[in-house]
Amino acid sequence: SISGIITTEEDNFTVRSQRIITTDVNAMIGKISCEGDLFIRGNIEDGAAVSATGNIIISGDVRSGTVSAGGTLLIQGEVKSGTETSLEAGGQIQCPILEGISVHAKGNIYADVIANCSVSSETGSVYALTGRGLIFGGDVKVHKSVYARKIGNMSGCKNSFTLGSCPELEAEEARANTRCQKALEELQYLQEKYHLKEKDYQETVYDRK
């Protein structure tokens, strides 16, 4: 026999391992990392770190800490904290309230309120269409679209949106810029070492044979 939960994938039944934690997770418990799915019947507190290769479900709030799921991340409570709190998922992220945190998902991100967050979706969209359906403050980068009932608030906070974002291309651009900077630094070094001026080498043809 195999213990776990039954899921369906492309009309096939699969048994996935699942770990269940029935208490709050805090710094005293330490870092939690597991294979398969993880179900936490409590809160994440005091900077605790939680990760799982599969899906993660949290029935309570995330007050401070980092949560990383290989699949979907579902938080039934609220996430209100500082910049040290981050959520990451290889699938989608669902949470009613996201406030003042870093959120990164490969898939879609769903929330009632997204306030003053750094949000990015590699291949999906951001949805704030249920409840208050509000996005205000912070930075939102998505590959597809942003859907919200309302954007901004009366305080006039800054809202930054980037559509069509592709992290892979951005990373390649950063690497290319780094290579160019190193080449310029090497050129400057050679100029200073051999007392070269631009006219001394700009028409020179180099043969690598």
C-alpha cells in the first residue's frame, strides 16, 4: 500500500506523498523542507522557512517567514509583513491578502488585495477580481496581463506595472551587460598599460591563427 493523497493528472490517478503539520510553524521549530505536498494547519511566524517540492496549503496566516512550493501555494489566511517575508511557487499562488511582501510565481497569482508588494509572474497573469479586487503600491511584473477591479488609492501611492516581462530574457540581458562592462574595463586597462589611443587600434585587424 502507498500512503498519501490521490490527485488526477491528464486522466491518470497519482498518489502523492503529503506531510501534515497541526501546529504553528515558528523559529523554534526551525526550517521545514519536505518531498511532496505539505499541509500546515496553523500560522507561519517568527521568520520560519518552509519549503516543499509539491503543493503547500496553509490554513492560517503568514506573519513572517519564507514559503517556497514546487507546485501551487494556497494560503487561506492573510500575509501581512515586511520585506523579509517572501512567497514563491513553481505553479500558482492564491491568497486573500498580500501586503508588503515579495511574491514570485511561475504561474498565475490570485488575491483580493495586493498592497505595496513586489510581485512577479514568469508565465502567467495577476488577478485581483474577488473581494475588494484592489492593487495599490509596489511593483508588479507579469508575462501576460493584470486584472483588477481597482488600481491605486486615495493616498496617491506609486504603482509600477510591467507587462510582457520575461525573466529569462532579463537574466540574459543582465549577463550581456556584465560581459560588456568587463570588456570595457579590460580595454581601459590595456589603454593605460600600453599608452594606447583610440586611433592606434580602431582600424587594426586581429588574426587569431
